[in-house]
Amino acid sequence: MKFSTVVKQGAAATVMLLMASGSALAWGGNGHAIVADIAQDRLTPTAAAQSRALLALEGHQTLDQVASWPDEIGNKPASEGGMPETLRWHYVNIDLDSPAYDAARDCATGNCVAVKLPEMIRTLADTSAPQAKRLIALKWVVHQVGDLHQPLHTTDRNHDKGGNEVKVSYFGETHKGHLNLHSVWDTLILEHETGLRTGPHYSIDLDKARAEAEKLNASITPAEVASWSASGLPADADQVVQGWVNESHGLAQKIVYGDLPTSGDNALGNAYEKDAWPVVRTRLEQAGVRLADVLNAALTAPSGSTGH
């Protein structure tokens, strides 16, 4: 079935520059759509049918159509129907020098992706919950699994708001001084390597994103799936999610910040890209595989199929 080619997704993709604290956006509309598309292809028949039934409540058919909804409502004022209080649900700030996530230190209020994602997974799996509530949980799960696979959604260096306050140039471009490390990892690396673009009003071409997702999905080996897949869901969602958070944090330490130029000019080009792009590509692939794991576990009834 053919859907609208250009859709408005990730409507706040540049609002990160104006945020007062933390970072709430990851991958941009294209990246989130790619994660959703990879997962869509890996759903069990039961999970696919249940996700379609939930999406149909709002007239949608595929996961990529709702993948950036949490960004849109988070960056819209409450007076316009937005939920700005959810901005913190997209990330967790772990100090760069800390070895791993610590709940008491890093998410004492429970207002971070490491806590909210497991909550949404449990709501989605609760067949006694109202369908509208489960749909909201589905949209959050699709988005947050993508979020936490972006390394800068798990790491903060000297209160730099997940790299939002680290000014950089990228292949000579500075976007008039507004370019920062977070936006490079959110969108620019992916766009530079794939040719995908974010259009006027932050629109994306879903067909092009789907085509890129197909290429990435086809490159994932059975051994990688076995290595990346999560078990124990949804019961062990807290531990599983924390493991994914720690992976991203380690990548932020080693690559995102570790590969910054020692000259201090933060001029990013080919030398940085050669290590950064494989991380971006792999994290999108992992997020897609793992999102499918989450949805297959949460949306498969006890008597349903568990195979792919």
C-alpha cells in the first residue's frame, strides 16, 4: 500500500538548539523511521496484527508514521495540546566519566528514558489497559528504543546537555555557528552517508527512508540478530533497557567524545566520520532488531506465535 510520500515527522528537529536543559531528540525523523521500518519487517504475524489494530485507532498503518510523534508533542506548548513535561523521557544524563548508569544518581525522579521506556513496554503488554492508552505506549516504545540507541541520549560531559553545547563544524559547515555535536549525531552523519534529507517544515520522504531501511535490514546477519536480541521481555524490561543504555554510554565515551579532534577546534570531517558512521549504522540496525523484540514480546498473546 502506498502512503503519503512526504510526511511531517520530528517537527522539532532543530528545537534542540533552544532547549533549556538536556537533549530530547534523537536521529531526526529519518533515523526514527528507519528504526521503525526495520522493526516492522521483523514482527511476528500476531504482533503485526495487533500493532495494526492499535495504529488504526488514529488512521495509521505502519510504525514509521508515528515514530516521531513523541518529539512533536514534547516540543509543543501545553496550550496547543503538547506535553512539554515529557521532554526528559527521551534521554538519561550519565556523566561522561561514570562507568555506567546508576538509577539513584542518574534518574532519581524516574523521569528519564531508562525508567519510562520499561513503563511503556509494560503498558503496551497490558491487554486490560484501554486501547487508546496502549496506542500511546506503542508510539513511545517505537520512539524511545530509537532514542536510547543514540549515544548522546545517555551521556553528558560537564553539563553540555548531551553535546548540544559543544559547537562544531562538520565538513566545513557551521550553520552560522548553530551546529553542535548533538545535531551531527542526530541527523547529519546519517544524511551525509545516505543522501536522506529533512525538508521544509521538518518533513521527510518516507519512501526514501524505507528504501534505506531495507538496505540496512538486508545487511543484518543471523549472527548479529542472535547477538543483539533481548530475552526476558517484557518482564525484564528494566534490566534490558539499562543494558542498552550502557552500550550507548560506552560508545559516547569511546567514539563520540573520544574521537573529537585533540586540537580542540572540533572540526569534524573524514577522520571523525570513518568511526562515527559505523556506529550510527549499527545503532540504527540494533534499535530496529530490538524494537521488534520488544513489540513481539509485548504484543504477542500467550497463545500467539513467537517465531518470525
